[in-house]
Amino acid sequence: MNNNYIGENIKIYRERQNLTQQQLADKIGKTWEMISRYERGVSSPLNQLESLAKALNTTPSDLLNDITDGNIRMNFSRVPLFTDIPKDFVFSKSNTYVYYNAPDWVLSIDPKAFALDMGIVDGSKGIAYISPNTEIKMNDLVVIREGNVLKIESVKTFKEIDIVGKVLAQEIRF
């Protein structure tokens, strides 16, 4: 097994957590030199995968996934995924245990962005990335709440609409 991409994943997740190699090493009971060896692919991190994943707030499978496309590195971030509408209509990490790999640019626009399964909006197959904090302008595509239902509409007026967030992008599944 090629440990290079596993090491690259460890480094990516470590940097996303703003951890130094020493801080990650302290969390798993290893030295910073060993973390460096894992990240460079010199030593196999496989027997430390569970502890690394836990320390990096991810899953072992995320560390094992080779997320390369040819020579271009594809960077993804985990965002909360809602497959059901929360009872209180609050779309926050504390209201779901499910996460989805979103392109990094989604979180660069809004760190509180989340993914919404389109099945709970209009029954279609796909995911919409929603930003609850991005400025909304006329004609932007937004998710609105009407009673106990979610809809995606273009903003025509700001009067009497309950906006959940702005649609950043949609992925269609087949």
C-alpha cells in the first residue's frame, strides 16, 4: 500500500485543525519525528490510524482515501449533512451526526456552511451546499422555510420570507 497519500491526508487534516506535528504527536502518544515520517510516507501509519483519525476529528476511511485526480490534488472538507429537517430548523453541527465531503472553497466562503440532501427539499437526488452567513442579494438562489417545508427559490423580495441560507452550489446524483 502506498503510504504517501495517507501521509498527505494526515498533513491536510492536521493543518485544517491548526495543529503542529508536535501537538498531533502529543495527542496520540508519539513523537513529532514519527508524525513527520507518517506525513512523508517513510513510515506506515496504519497501526495508528484509529488514534490519528480521532485526534484529527475525522474517520480512518477519510485518511485512507486517495483523493487525487491525475496530478491534481483534490482537497475536500467535511461539512454537516442534513438528510432530514431538524425539529428546531437549526442547521448546525450539533443537530446531525452525518458529514459530507465538500470542496474546500465551500468552507472558505462560510465556515458554517452545510450540505442539504435535496430529497428533503424537492425530492430530487443531489446535495446543495448552503451558507447561512453569506450576504444575500436580489435574485440569489436561497433555501426558505415555509411552515414545516423547505423550498429553493430566487429572492424577489425580502418581505415575509424565512431564509435558511444562500445556495452556493448543487451536486446532482444519478
